[in-house]
Amino acid sequence: MPARQDQPGTQASAAEYQNQAAPPLTKAVTAVAPALFTLNYTGRGQAAALNPNQLPNGPGNPATPGCNLTLFATGMGKTSPPSGDGVVATQPPPVAGQPVTVTIGGVNATLVSATAVVGPVSGLMEITVAVTFQSAVSRRPPASGVAISQ
């Protein structure tokens, strides 16, 4: 939801290219619509995640039980303190304003933090979770993958 919008509803947008205006587009806006970034940029498949050594997580470099896994998400809704549209996140980073739940392979992961990434424009969130033994047992990606909800 755009930071300037206080309640779910609709949001109109317009675009222009080489002095040619596209028709306005109006879309429904919800308070939260969390989604993880993925390696193939489609929102499906392997999550864009980093292991504690800052190397990409994946079948050849799986997370181990007890380690922290960093995921990247958007659509987390309002933050605390509130951030603005087009504003660069600074220290201390804003935190998710709604409770965050992450599952890995259908198993709840322990949330360590859910904050804005400092440096980019607001809207990019970094979610760190502790990987449980049950979710890290398999070296192949779980059928149900990684899910995030609020």
C-alpha cells in the first residue's frame, strides 16, 4: 500500500513515455500483500535468500539447522515508524508494522527480525529467520517451499 494512503481502497496511476500518455490505471490496494523475491524474478521457485555466510541459499548451499536465513520481501504494509513513498530507508531501519510469520517446508521458522533494508527506496524488507531442524533436514527444496504471511 502506498505510504501516503491510510486505508485500503483503490489507487490510480498514470505513465507517460515520449510525451505519450498511457490511459490511467486504477487498482485495488490492500493493507498487506506480502511476497518474497525469487531468484528467477517471477515470485515462484527458489526464494532469494542468503545464508549466514552471505552466499545465496539453494540446493547446493542449504541452510543448516540453527542458522539464520535472510529473505527479501515486499508488500509488508505500513512500517513503524512510518516510511514515505520514494523515501530511502535509513538507520535505524523501520520494522514491519504487522506480525510476520514465515514457514519453510510447512514448518514455522522463528522470526529474528523484519526490517526495511537500509539504502534502497522504502518497500524492500529483509526478514531474518532461524532455521529449525525440521525445515533443514532435506537437502532438496521442500515441496511447499518458503511462505510468508501477515
